[in-house]
Amino acid sequence: MASVQWHARVRKYSSELQRCRLEAVAVELGEYHPLKSITVTDTRARRGGRKGSTSSSSSSSSSVAPDPLSSMLEGTDPLSLFAAVSASEASTLSHSSSSVELGRKRREMEEEVGADFEPWSAKRGEILARFTTTEKLSINLFMGSDKNKAFSPSSAVSEKVRTRLEELDDLEEGSQRELLNLSQQDYVNRIEELNQSLKEAWASDQKVKALKIVIQCSKLLSDTSVIQFYPSKFVLITDILDTFGRLVYERIWSMCSDPRLLPDSFSVEDVNDTAKETCLNWFFKIASIRELIPRLYVEASILKCNRFLNKSGIQETLPRLTAMIRGIGDPLVAVYARAYLCRVGMEVAPHLKDSLNKNFFDLLASFRQIHGDSVQNQLVIQRVEIPVYLTLYSPAIHWILQCVAYRAPDVLLTEMMERCKKLGNNALLLNSVMWAFRPEFVAARATDFIGMIKDCDEAGFPKHLLYGSLGRSLACADPPESERLPILNEAWKVITKVRSPQDYINCAEIWVEFTCRHFTKREVNTVLADIIKHMTPDRAFEDAYPQLQSVMKKILTYFHNFSVLFSMEKFLPFLDMFQKDSVRVEVCKSIMEVFIKHQQEPTRDPVILNALLHVCKTMHDSVNALTVEDEKRSLSLLINGFIRMVSFGRDFEQQLSFCVEARATFCNLEPVIIQLIHTVNQLAMETRRVMGGSHSRKTAAFVRACAAYSFITIPSLTSIFSRLHLYLLSGQVALANQCLSQADAFLKAAVSILPEVSRTISVEGKQRSSEAFLLDFINNFLSILLVVPDHPEQGVLYLVRGLLNMVQDYTWEDNSDAKVRVYISALPLLAAMSQETYLYTIPNVDSNETLYGGDPKFVAEISRLCETLIGQVLDHLKTLGRDEGVRRQGSLAFSLFSTLMAHADLRNNKLNQLAVNLWNLSHKNGHCDTRTSVRTLEHIKQQAQQPEMSYLSEMLLRLSLQSRA
């Protein structure tokens, strides 16, 4: 078989293409169309229909082909069926419709708090992080009772109650231990231990012990010995109270859920007597607590349990608890007690606004206590300044005002604002009002708030904090247009006078957004100049990188025109303040992300290009040996996005100069170098398009310069496959631009580095075989060789021979068929080369069809090469027959058979017999796919019907299907 002579089949590509076109079929209007709506028809009799009724079923008279999805439904629309079932069951549910409706209304009332209300959980972390101390703390721990009393079954209920009350008294009489000199972290750990002890006691059915723990923790809220830590202590203790309240509620709720589950929207009538008695028992236990603060907090924690007793229980309890807070003497303790009551009230009954309002107005009434002698003496003892002390109130007052102002009418908010005006030293309240009220309300009255800020005492509460709170509201809502500039001027007069760099930047950062939102680059530039002035001395900017990053983010949010942005005189000096490498890179990345997202058109603006080159260079220079691949990839994507947006129009030389500069600037990022090579290749093709295919000396020189750029740059890449693909791409571009010597150099370079391809490559961090990637590249390479003319100083088909020689010498994997598959892939190329007219050509480039003009010597050379390749394949098939490679043998035999059928002239008896033998070999061991074989025979049968290929009919008789053994 190895001595078979190759004859390529004569191809008529235009005729073959015509035969492959789809047949056009006229479509009538009434026939099926893929966009036509599908009608699902119910063919089953309706429930309850009259006997013999013809209206209960229908059939479709349309000639539309059956829809597979509709047929699966058997004519029944599932939604219609569900509706029918629901209608049939409506009568069985009618008896409960009234209770469902009541439940719905009750649920709507209880769920009045929407997503626009910021929950307490969102504030918790901020409070713990903000209010810390280095002072030593103390805590009283519950040690448990030493009395182990057993009750006989005949014990009276009154005896049990009396004993439990004695246990509560025992707690207050000394069954506790005081821990002194605790650090803040130790204190937090102890509180967490108490929380865990509470859960364990509850789980072990020691309900009285659990209550004692909660009482003991609540007592801690009366201690203000380390006053700076009080807000954080409040957060920690109320976590325990919340846990207790949840456990009690779930316990009583579960008692009502036997045998059926109690719905969330239950009414008092749904609660059984046992549950009610247990609930009352809990309230009686709490009522027996002697001290005001633990009694108040513990009852507030189980406020929701009033739902089990009567409809108006919560409504009656909230005013009573509000009034109890008036008995707390310390204003700080009292304000946090009000905050907790408002929090619980918003969770269980947000519609009861009167209680919330009453808490706020009580706060106003007791506000003068803050400046009383007892508070002042306490601050002197603890060495706490009044401004620091006032900030301790902020979380509680913020929360109270947030609850009161939530969906409150403007009339109420205006009344509250007026009452605050009448108070002296009202800066603390004013600050909370601007935090808690709706931004729209504050923005509409921004001028009034500025007047109130001016009237505040600077000593008690710094005015820059008040302007900061005002700025937060104005960042969310717009004041009247005529007032915006006066508002900015008034605010900045105060901000610019702040001496502390940290206080200054905290406030300035807030007002930057207002400035960017409503003003031009002139005002923003002025603000940036002031920031640079304040933050440069003593390198104060090093302690304010988060705020400076926030300023940059806000500027980029509102300024997407980079011509305007970089024309600001102070923008780049502001960027230079980010001198910490990691921060500087993050800021540069944010600039590039905005540029790539919002830059719609390519730019050649020198201001933008110079500035962004500087920004990209900063990102590039941050890369070192320790930089992870993900970071390199992220930086490369940003830089590549910038490169793609640079265009000098028809000034191609300037574009090439930019690429040369960029190559030197970004040499450490391989993806960027690859992008630059692609850009230069596109530039060469664009030159050809603009010049209309003409090839003047100047154009040719420029294209050769582009080719030289790629040829010099590609070897610097470390990825072998990147080099291979770019050599091939650059060769194609050079060929399209009629630069034959350059194309020849690229293709020879690609062939020369094939031996460097390792047997494994890294793909997404994993080592994989390179064989599939190499085969894919070689197939692409073979396709371009059809249009590459032979070099006049080289032999016939020198590139094809050079490639095949490299394939022959390459060290393939063991038990691999890759080399033979390359040989089979080369046969279609050689068959195409022997045609008088090639399948495709490149304009203005003379391929071998023109150079040789069907010369018999050229065709004979192709035939000899094909015979050699076929001989190599057949020899390989023989070796597979001797080893355990019959499956591989069948696959390769079928592949070669398919190639011969498509490209060989099977009128030649030896080729014809070879094809038949290959078919039989591929089916010999039953490993060939039967469906593929059947389709192949059908195709051969269709081909045989053509007059010029009728010889296939005789061959078809010798091709038989063999069943698997």
C-alpha cells in the first residue's frame, strides 16, 4: 500500500459551493412561523360541566406543527389547571377567610418598617469600634445559688412562687462576684461568657438562673465609672437582653403550637391558657425586681410577649415604660434606656408613633441635665472634656430621632426642629436632627440649619461636626439652586479654619461630593487646592489616605470628561499626595476603571495621554517578583483598555510612535506587550484599508516598520504559544500588505521555535498537555501556507517541508498519534495546492498557482510528498495493530479514509482500494461510531449521483457496516 501513487481530485469550488447552498422554499402566510404565538387548548371536560355540554372542550383547527412544550402539557395550561383547582377548593377555605384577612391587616401593620429604615444591626459594629477605652473596667458576675431545694409533687403553687422570689432576692443579697481591673477585651469576653451562660441555662431548663443572669447584666447599665466606654457597653448588654427576649417569646409561642403550628399573625384568641399563664408568670417575676434599671430593661426585652395576653398590651405598656425612664437620674443612662425602648418599640409595634414621640419630647425636657453640676463633677473626676462627653450621646439620640422621623409628616419634623431651636446649647441635638431627618427635609431648609449652626456654642460641640452632618444630607438631596453657592461658601469658611488635619479632612471629604455634584471644575479645583494646603504640612496626608481616597472616588463619580478632569491645575498634585505604594496603585486603578467605563470615543488629547501614561506607568512600576498573577492580570486589563482608546486618526506614524513608547514603559506586563503587537498589526491593516490597497513607497515603508516592530517585540514574550500565534498573525498581516519577505521571516520564525514547545503548559495554574494546543496551531499554520508563494531562492514547498520536518523531529508524548494526525491534516493542503485555481487568495499577492501555473513538475512534487505522508500514516497504523491500540487504529484509519474521500481522485484503482481497506480497518474491531458511519455512507451515495463522481457507486458496494462484536 505504501507504493500507492497520489492523484488529487480536481475540484470545482464554485459548483460545490452552489450545491451546498440551502434550497429556498416559498412560505405561505398561513404556515408556521417561529415567532407565531403558541395556543394551548384545554381538551378535557371542565369540572361541574353539564352532561353533553360541547363548550367544555375544544380543538385546534390550525395546521401549525405541534409544539413540543405544548404536547408535554397534553393540552392543559398548568396555570389554568392550578386556577381551576383553587376555585374548586375555595368553598373549603371560606370559613377562614375572615381570619386570614385580619391576619393580613395585622401583618401589614406590624411590617410598616421597610428597607429604607436602617436597622440597629447596621450601627452596632460602628459603635463598638468608635467607643473604646484603655481604662480598667469591673463587672459583677452571677455565681449561682448554693441552695438546692427539691419540691414534692404535692407542693403548692404559692410555695413555688415564694421560693422563686427568694431565689431572685438571693441574687441581690450577694450571690455574685466582682471582677476588677479588666481590660476592654477581657470585659467583652466576660460579657460573651454571660451570654453563653444564659443560653446554656435556658437549654438546661434553668429559667430562673437565666433570668438572674439577665438582671445582673442589666444592672451594669447603671454603671458609668468608665464613661467613654458606655455606648459599647450598652451594645454588648442589649445583645444579651435581645437573646433573652427571643428565648422567652419562642418558648411561649411553642406552647401554643401544639398540636397545630401557631401562625405569625396569631390573635389572643389563638393562645391557650397554659401559654397565657406562663407569660403572666414571666411578667410577675420581672415586676418583682427591686431596682428600676434592670426591671425596665428586662421588661422591655420581652415586650413582644404582650401579644399573648391581650390586644392592647403593647400599646398600654410602652407609655408606662416611657414614664419609668423619668426616674433615671443620670442623663446618659436615661438616653440609652430611651434608645432601647424605641428600638424594641420599632421592632414590635412601629405603628405606635405616640410612644416614640413621647420619648423624644421627654429627652428634650431633660436635656438641661447634661449641663448640670452633677454631670460636670463626674466629668472632672474622670477627666473627660465636654465635647468628648457629648459625642457619647450621639448613637442614642441618632437612633431615637431616626425612629421618630421615620415616615413622619413634615409638620411633626418642623415642630421638632422648632423645639430644638428653643433649647440652649442645642448643638448635640441639632447634629442628631441632621443625621436622622430625611435628607430632602434638611436640604429644603439648609439655609435655616446653617443659621442654627451659627448660633451654637463652639465650645460645647465643634461646628465643623455640625457642618459635616449637614453635608451628609446635602450629598443625598439637593437644596434650592439659588442657595447652593451661599451654602458652600458658609460651610467652607468654617471648614478651612479647622486646625486639626484629621478633623479637617473628615469634614472636607463630605463636602467634596456637594461641590462636585453642583459646581464646575473651578470650584472643585479650589477645594482640592485647600485640601493640599491643609494636608501637606508635616505629611499629614499619610494619616488620611482613606479620606483622600474617598475624595478621589467622589471626583471620579461626577467628572467623566477626562479633558476637564486633567485640566484642573490641582488634580495631579492631589494625586501626588498618595505616596504609599499600595494606596497609590489603588487610586490609579480607580482612575483607569472610570476612564475605560465612560470614555466613549478614542482620544488623541495630549493632556489625557500624558496624564494616563503617568497613571498606567505607576501601576506598571508596582509589579515585582512578589506580585501575584491575578494582580498582574488586573493591571494589564486596565492598561490594555487605555491602549485601545488611543487613536491618532490617520496619523499612523504618531500611532506607531506611541506604541514604541508604550512598549518601553510597560515591558514587565506580557499581556500589555501582546496588546501592543495586536495594535500595530491593526495599524498596518488600517493603513492598507485607508490607502485603498495601493502600495506607495511611503505606505510600504510604514508597513515594514510595523512588521519590524512586531518582529523585534515577539521574542521578548515568555509564553511560547503567544509567540507562535503572534508570528502567524504578523505573517498574515505582512502577506496581506504584500510584504512577502517580512511574511516569510515571520513564518520561518514560527517554524523554528516549534521545538521549544514543552510537552506540558500551565493553564489557569494547572499543568496540562500542550499537544492539543500545538495541533490547533499547526492546523492554522497549514491553512495560511496555501497562499504563501515559494521563495525564489528556496526549494519547492520549502515552508511545508520545513514544518513537516519539525513535526517529524519533535518529541511527542508516548503513545501519541499527534504526528500522524498532522500528516493527515497536511494532505488537504497539498491537494488544494495541486488545483489550477486555489480556494482562496490574497489580493495583489501571486500564490503558487500563478508562479507555477499548474506545472506538471510542481504537481508531481506534491504527489511525491503526499505519497510519503500516506506511507508514514500506514506504517503507524501497522504498529497500532501489533499493540493494544486498535481503538486508536480505527480512529486514524477512518480519519485518513475521510481525507481520501474528500481530496483524492478515487478513479485511481490503488487509491480506491486503499480507501476501501481503510474503511474495513476502521470497522474491523467495532470501535467506529455507527451513526457517523451511516451518515458517511449517505454522503457518499449523494456524491455518487453527480455525473463526474459516478465511480463512487461501484466503491459504495464494497463499503459495508459491521456490527460490534
